[in-house]
Amino acid sequence: MRRPTSAVTAGPAVVLAVVASLVLAGCGSHGARGTATSSASGAVSSAVDISTSDCGSSWHPTHAGEQDLTVHNADQDAGEVQIVGLGRHRGLVYADIEPFGPGTTVALHVPLSAGRYSLVCLMEDQAPVIGPSLTLTGAGSGAPGVPILTQSQLVPSAVRYQAWTRRQLPGLVRATRRLRTLVDQGDTAAARAAWLTAHLDYQRLGASYDAFGDLGEEIDGLPAGLPGGTSSAHWTGFHRVERDLWGHPTASRLPGDATALDRAVAQLPRQVGSMQVDPLTLTLRAHEISENALQFQLTGEDDFGSHTDLDSVRAELVGTGAVLHALAAPISRRVAHPARIRVALRQALAAFTLATRANGHVPLARLPRAERERLDAALSLLTERLATIPATLEPRLTFASERLAGGD
């Protein structure tokens, strides 16, 4: 469990039934701004410039149905542009262009039913701008909108997860203290068992690791990138102790490393007591815990002799379940097919539980190829299903979203 090396990034348009393609600035002709014509498919075509001084005032369609917009960022800053509903469509997003770089152009296709709409421009380091209200009439069909989710609406989930994290910490602190005691007593076999118990306790805190900052690296960091690698004095934590216990049991090194780990973990309750889980971070971790398991555990990259990566993945899946439980309310209201996500999580847990019971602690490379493929498929499917959560539950942190969302 560690800070992600990559983050989930929404594409140019992450909204139901919307198709957008990025057109390089300066390539092709954009036509006259503010014109509206009908395409061969019957869609109403519009060329629209947006900026912080003018959020799409040139967009003025009147008929419901298929809409083709060529949206040009005429601002000097990057940002985000949304088509949002007003009136009876209030609180719904129908298109979302993000990221939207300066000078770039996006071709956007979106069906809109009769009703009122507006463009919202959210440029970096600038106050949000809500464009003019537009009224569409007629019998044209429209795509279902996605409810705007604000920061405040995710706070209860973050508070719930933080409370869960606090309840896990006493067991982790006790486990690392026992590990240190057994190391001091010279009982290597018992210390190995205690190491696994403590490490799995930590792995289950999957969504909190980034909130631990440097302390998280001190507890569960890897030597990659450090001068000297595994010989670096700056490499500390569970994996350093793992290497001592299984790979290089050195009496002079092991007690000091176990003591350093125990002292670092003992700081967690105080740090967690004062920290606040960022709601955006929580939605990202719903996906990134399993993504990291694919990158670090299933490749054996963080195996320093214990060969317990199957156990680690199971612990991280339990941590994923805790995140999903905390986010249960917004997921049920906004994420498509939440039952599929729960099924994929149960299937992944079952697959890794069976593999652990059947194989024990062995290097993953020694598993039969068919079994490794089954495990990879189960975890990959779960990771794919979870990827919809951060894209759909991205909170909007602006007063414009608060105003447009209204009640939930």
C-alpha cells in the first residue's frame, strides 16, 4: 500500500451519452463563431468560444435533440467546461470537457431534451462563470444527466471512512509492538508471523495512506529511487524489516529496524486524529487500491522474502470494501451498475482466498500460469469496474456547482 504512481484522469468528456474528440488548435477551420447550422445527421451545429469573460454567449440553439458543438478555449488558462441543466433539469451535468487546454478545440456531441441549459466555465485560478440561460423546445430526445456532486455532499462519506480508520489503528499499534518485542527476544519464527499480522493490518488502511504523508513512506516505503537502494539508510519500514527477517537476517540490523517501524506506527493515532480525509482522495482510492495491487503485489515488486503478496492483495481488497461502504450512498445514487462492482469485489476476494489456501506463501512466479491468469483477470476486472467511481463522483469545488446543484 503506497502512494499511487498514476491517477485516474477524466477524458475530454466524462458524461453519459456524450462523445467528444480533441482537435488540435490551428488545425482545420472552425467557421464563424456563434453560427448554428444543421448537419447531415440532423444535429444542430454550433461554433462556440469560451473564456472567463465570455462563457459561451455565442451558443444559442433553440430546438431540442442532437447538438454538435465545436468549443474553442479562447482563454489563456486551462480549465473545464460543463453543460448543466436549469429549471427542471437543475443539478444535472450533460457534458463535461476536462481537461481543456488554452487554445484547443473540442468537438462535442450531446442530445438534449426540451428544457433550460447553460454553459459553465471553470478556468484555473479564476472565478467560475455561468453562461446565459438557453431554452430548447420541441420533441427531440435527450441524454440522461449526471447529478452534480459537491464537496459538501461527500463529506459524510469521508467522515465515516476516517472513523473506520481510527478503529483499526489500536490493533496495528499492538501488532507492531509485539513484532518489536519478539525481535528483541530473538524469536525469528514468531517475529515473522507477527510481521505478517502487522503488515496486513496496515494494508487494510488502503485509502488513508496518502494522508499519512512522509510517515507513510517511513512505514511502508520501497527502496526504489533511493541512493544505494536497499542499502540506503533512508529506507525504513515494513519491507526493510521483511528483508531482515527473510532475506538478510542480521542481528545488528533487525532490532533497530523493528524499533524504527514500531516508533513510526505509534505516531499514526495522533496523526489520524488531526487529519481530514479529502473527499476527492477517497473517491480516487476506491480505484487506486486495486490498481496498486496490480502494479506492486501481482508483479512481486514489493516481495522482499516473505512471499505474502497474495495475503496483501486480500487485505487491500478488504480495504477497498471499507471505501465502498463509506461511499455507499453516493455510489448507489450516481454510479451505473453498482451491483456489478460488488460482485467483482466478492469474486476477487474469493479468488485470492482460494489461491492463498492452496499455495501458502510462495513467490508468485511459482504459481501455475493458469492460476496467475485467473488472479490477474479477477483483479483487473475489479479495477476496471471501480474506475467508474472517481470519474462519476468527482466533487465540484466551486460556488457555481453549489448554486446549480441545489438540494440532493
